[in-house]
Amino acid sequence: MTSDATHGTDATDATDATDARDAVARAWRELVDTARRTVADGLVVGTSGNVSVRVGELILVTPSGVPYDRLRPEDAVGVDPDGRQVLGTLVPTSELPMHLAVHRDTGARAVVHTHAVHATAVSTLVDRLPLVHYAAAMLGGQVRTAPYATYGTEELAENVLCALRDRTGCLLKNHGTLTYGDTLDQAYDRTAQLEWMCRLWLTASAVPGRSPSLLSAAELDEVGQRLKGYGQRK
């Protein structure tokens, strides 16, 4: 009985370990696909920007300075919630402090950071993206711009957390964007939506002698209420 019980426990442990490895492998594939998508869609150039996704207590991140089209399954990079590298040999993204802060503070599963052109341009002009479209409600409200700080620093991470308060996305002054979500697809979609809104505002603002009409806070709140019932029921 003891031998059988031990054998059963060993088999269960082996199955759990295999399931965990499979989950990490799937998440890494999704992360690489998302990173490559940021390049294909023109949201980053070269190796700028970075992506992370959480699997249990493991946070997978893009490596520093490696073109996304060269990443292989064996290149997976992972850290624990304190930033200690526990998977892979490639150096994690230089923006690791920012990703860790967002995962820790928001409970997000996925984070996407880009240098999207229109959003970065807007970050140099305003402290908040003007309410030019109700899609702002999809990010929790009017999008704020985090004050500038050197990339990869704890100061930048803290500035981002302040800008993200009650939001799922923000601009980074003279830098880019950051969004998060429950899935990589959701985080990416929010990034694309933010870039689109910034492009819209810049386009409307460029018309000589005209200023774009803006939504009120009350109008945006009404949209936020309607969005609670938006989409398919799970």
C-alpha cells in the first residue's frame, strides 16, 4: 500500500510538472507572437518595446536587444515576482522594473509596452490624451501621461503606476505606451486602441483654424456603463 501510494504520488507530480512546462511553452509562444505583431503593425522598430506574461509565479519577458523574429522556444526568459531570473540565459528586458511593478500593483497577467509613433508624439504634447473618442472608456477613462524618467529605472516604474491608477493603459512622456490585461490579446488590443486614438487626435488637431470637439467626463462615464454589457456572454 505504501509503495503503491508513493508510486501514485510520483506519477501525479510528474504529470503536474509536465502540465506546468506545457503551460510555460504555450505562454512563451504567445509572447513571441505578440512581440512580433508589435513590429509587423508598426508599433515598435527593431528591438524597442517589450512584452511580458505571467504563468503562476513565473513572469515571462522578452529579452534585451534580441530581434523578435530570432526568438526560439529554447530562448524563453523568465523571472520570479522579485525579478530574479529563474528561466533562460538571455538577459531580460531593460524595462523589467516597469513590468514587475505593473504585474505586482494591478494583478495583470499580460503587459505590452511599445514606442508607437502617434502615441509617443502625443506624449510630448499633453499630460492627458484629450477625450476625442469614447474608446477611452475601454481603457478605464481619460488616458494619462506618465512623467518622463530614464528607461529601465524604478522612477519610471513608479511614474507609470501613478498614471495607470484606475486605468488599463497610459502614455509615457517622450517614450511610448503601456497597457495591460488578463490576456496578451487583450493587452495588445488596448495598445492598438490607444495608438488609434492618438492618431485620431493628432489628425483632427492638424486642421487649420479648427479644434476637435471633445467628450465630457459625463459622456465618457455613460459609455463606461454601457461597456459593462458589451460583447459576448461567457
